[in-house]
Amino acid sequence: MPARSHPDPNLPPRSQPAVDAGRAARCTEAIRDIAEDFVVRAEELLHQTHNPDTPATDLVVTVAELGRLTEEATAALVVRQRSQGEPLKELTPALGLTEDRLRKKYHPQAVDLRLASRSRPRRELPGSRTPEDTSGPPGPKNRLRLREPGQRLACALTLMRAQSRVSQRVLAGRMRIHPSYVSRILSGEPDASWQHVLAICDLCKGDAALMKPLWEMAANVQPTGDPTRYLHTYLRALRYAAGSPSTETILASTQNTIAAADLRQALEGPGTPTWLIVRTITNALWGLPDLTLPLWRSATACMETSLPAEAFG
């Protein structure tokens, strides 16, 4: 066996692991995602506790999910500490575990696999109601699918058609497709083509530019153009799909955790507010934060790299 396979007995034992910047960066990103998921589950628990009819079993499931997220965040933090070459003893007081126990419990490779395969919460809050579903209790299918991008697009197109008073039969005739297919497009069942969306916007005199980000999200098309403007347009489109609720209604649905100025900035600019604000608005408008987050990151990255006007004289 080569001599290098054994440590030099004249050298002191290494007290810290080698620095792994890539793993540390992955852990940091995972911690951000876990923090966002924790907020989603915590809000779910809050809504559950405000409903006296929520079964105790549902509460226990949500609490268990919060515990799982806490454990995942702890694992990511421990591995990040090691990957940055920082001593684990700094974490032992808060976690109540010895350094040796932390090394054995949170092995870097095992934590890598766990973080790479973790699933993220995407279901809506139990008992939530939407502007387009006020005639009775929402069915299980609606509760599960309501926030999906295809459903948001379908809601927006349905509102557009209703406001224009153009019947589905007239739309079908002018689009040269069967009326049942128009009905399916407006219910979000098939994947509508952009040509169909454009045709509906044209016939109903709707705003195609507002519909485009909704369609792109539903069709999984990569956004193009100015990232900040795209984020504003997408949030305005979610607002339209939610029935164009007033500022007061939106703020009330967030339990007034954001200000009117925050909402105005998110929808119109200039710039973009923090992710916490954007995420709160997305939830209030029945969108999926998982879809809005990449848009927000692109917008903030664009702002960080752009130069001030003074730099160009």
C-alpha cells in the first residue's frame, strides 16, 4: 500500500474537514427552499387551527411535516458547516449533540441524497375558497388542481369570455373547432395551444400580453424578455385570473402582513419587493410559489447586475 494512504504521524490530526464550496452552496440553496416550505406548512397549520372542525389527525400530520422540515434544515446546516471548514462544536450547544454524533448522524453523502430527492409541498390550504368557486363547497378535484398553472390560465380565459359575452358556440365557430373542445379549454383539461389562446383573446378583445405568462407557465415554456417586467406581468395575470380582487381584498387575504405599497411594487414596480412579499402575494392570488420563485430570482439578479444610469454618462 502506498505510504500516502496513512497520515503522517508527525503531523497533528486534522480538526476540520476539507472545504467543499460546491456542497456548501447546494446546502445553502436547500436551506432557502426548506425555509419557504416551512412557511407554507406553518400557514397551513394556522388555517387548520382556526377551523374548529379540523380533525386532530390532520393537525398531527402537519406538525409532523414541520418536524421533518426542521430535521432536513438541521442536516443541511450541519453539512454546510463541515463543507465550509467550520468547527462543528459551534453547533453543539443549540442542537444538544456532540461533534462525533453530528458527524455520524449527518454524513455529507447521505444528506446530499436526501436533499436531492426531497419533495416540496404544493397543495393549497385546507378549506380555502376562491373567487370563482363561491356557490358551494369545493370538491376534492378543485382543491387539488386549483393552483396549477393550467387552471390559472383556464380561469383567466373563462373570465375573459364571460366579460365579453361571446358564447362558447360562437368562439368554436370562429376558431373552427368543436364547441366541446372550447369547453375543455376553458375548464383547463387539455393543453391549450398559444394559437388558441391568441384566438380567444382576439375574439373576446382581451389582453394577450397578460395571458402570455399564464400560458407559458402552463406549457412549461421558458420566459423571455425583461425578467422584472415579466414578474410584474405574471402577478397581474394571476390577479386577473383570481377575479381582479381589489387591493383591500388582497391585503385582507394576507391578514395585512404586507402593505399596499408592497402590493403596488410587486404588480407595477419599480423594481421588485422581497421574496417573502412576492410569495405572500402569489398565495393570495392562488398561484404556486414554486413557479414564482424562479421569476423573482431572475428579476432580482437582473437588478443586482444592472448598472445605474450615471454609469453611461
